[in-house]
Amino acid sequence: MRFAHETLPQRVCFASGEAASTLRAEVERLGARRVMVIAAAAEAELAQQVTADLPVALRWSEVVMHVPVEVAERARAAAAVHEVDCLVSVGGGSTTGLAKAIALTADVPIVAVPTTYAGSEATSVWGLTERARKTTGVDARVLPRSVVYDATLTVSLPVPMSVASGLNALAHCVDAMWGPRVDPIDRALAGEGIHALATGLPAVMADPAGLPGRERTLYGTYLSAVAFSSAGSGLHHKICHVLGGRYDLPHAQTHAVVLPYVLAFNAPCAPEADRRIAAAFGARSAIEGLQRLRHDVDAPKALRDYGLEESDVDDAVQAVLDVVPAGNPRPVTAGSLQHLLRSAWRGTDPSTMTDGKEDRR
């Protein structure tokens, strides 16, 4: 065994019902005096509650999915005018993503307060979209200095969105199993993350207002993000970044739909990952375990349900091919990728995918 693993320098505070007091303590610990609170309009009331005791210099509500460059530039300018010395993000991945875009150029710390299961708060990955192209990168400056996890803040997240967001987190775990920088620690974290999400999401379905399922899912989200940030972006995320940036598809639902097709494509050529994922699900195979979970939580099924046109499939093939990770377990061709995307567009059974043959139906 030989590997190099880098642990991200981040403080994680996990306690249900304590977001406001924990957040105040974390901001004080950083010595911040002029805080910029970033929260979408839909989260404004919640953000007001958890940030009431902070020295807020600016509240920012323009939050847009996939973080368009022009939105980031406006937020950066406002942060500079108000001489902000700390960013507090209250919300999901788009909100955290905007805070990261500001930190990338302003070099100020972020304290993230997640209200979904996006996982962006635990990674050093940033993403910006310009002219229908999403660009991502890794930079230590965008890693939130602290994360305040409070499961009560996710209770208001509707069950369908909770499912999609949780499956997005699970996609981090799966991609981490064969990411370009994967190591044994990443795989261990990802395995535990899959198990936590596979038990947490059905509990959220059964009792949306209950905390045990929400806490379990939030815990799995953190593990998934740490594993993914270390292992690097695999085929699944490359596909979803192209689809999201190019066609403005909803982030979580896109990940939830695409995941089983990438897993069915890669797993036969990644037997160790297949075994680990299957074990985390308590299933005979990785795809069996994932499909069982997707059935139990009524997961999103087809890209055509979320705005992707059939003609977009062929258009996306080359854009994805240009960013396929070199170390993917299985070679990716235009034909195999077209078949994968067409299957995801239709929502066909991923276990029936052929070995890279173009689907001519």
C-alpha cells in the first residue's frame, strides 16, 4: 500500500438546533467585524434568524444556479465596497458556490451553513458558468473555514428535493471510488457516506419532519464531499457539469438521474469499487443497491423530465468527451457516451445498457 492523502483544514460543527449560537461563535473565532450574509430570497427569513447576532455589513440575495460569472462579479464588487471580512453562506450548493466565487478573488474566509445535502461546503472546488460553459477548479481559498451543520435547517426542504439533493451527495461517493486522485482513505469515507445516505434518505421519506433521518443524511453528505474533494472529479461529475452549464438543467436532479448510468457503465471495469459500493448498500452488486434505494425514495428518473431536449444529447457528446478523466475505469467513446446519455434522457433501466453500442431505438 502506497499513497499520499491530503486532509483539508476545516472546522466542522454538527449539532441540531444550535446553528445561531454555533455560527456566532465561529464568526467570533475568526475575529470578523464586517460580515456578508449570502442567502437566496427563499432562505431570507431563515438566514435572518441564524445570523441575527452577527455584525452584518451586507446581506446578498442574488443567488443563481451554476453561479453565472456576471452574478459573481456583482457580488464581488459589493463585497469590496462594503469592506467585507467574512462571508456567511446560508443555503444550498448555489449559495455556497457564490461565496466561493467571492472568496476566490477577495481572499476572505467563509463560514458555511448548509440547508441542503449539496456538499459544496466541504470541498475546495469552485465552479463558474460563462456563455453556457461551466468551468470548475480547485483552490484552497474557497474551502469554507468552518461548516455549521444543523439538521433542523433541512427539515423545510421538500421530500422530492431532499431525495435529489441526497442522491447528488451519493454521486460524490460513487465518483470518489474511481476519481483521478483516489486513495484508500477516500474509499473508506465514501463507503461510510454511501451507507449513511442509503439509510438516511428512506428515513427522511418515512418521517420528513424527524431529525434522525435528516442528521444521518447530513452526516453522509459531509463524508461524501470530503471523499470527493480529495479523490477528484470523475466521469459522473464531468457529465453533469457539462449538462448543467450548457443546458441550465437543475443541479441535484441531473446528478440523481445520471448516477445509475455512470455506475452501470463503470462498475464492470472497477470490481473493487463495485464490491465496496455493494457492501455499503448491503446488496449483491453496486447497481442493485443503488436501484433499490432509488426505488425506495422515488428518485428522479429521466433527463427529459428536467428540460433536456432529445436533440441536446448529440450536441453534448463532444463537450463531455473533451473533459473525460484520463483514468476512468472504462474507455469512453462517442458511441458509448451517446448511448449513456440517451438512456439517461429516456430513463431506461441502466442495467440493460449494452457495452458501448449505440442505442438505435
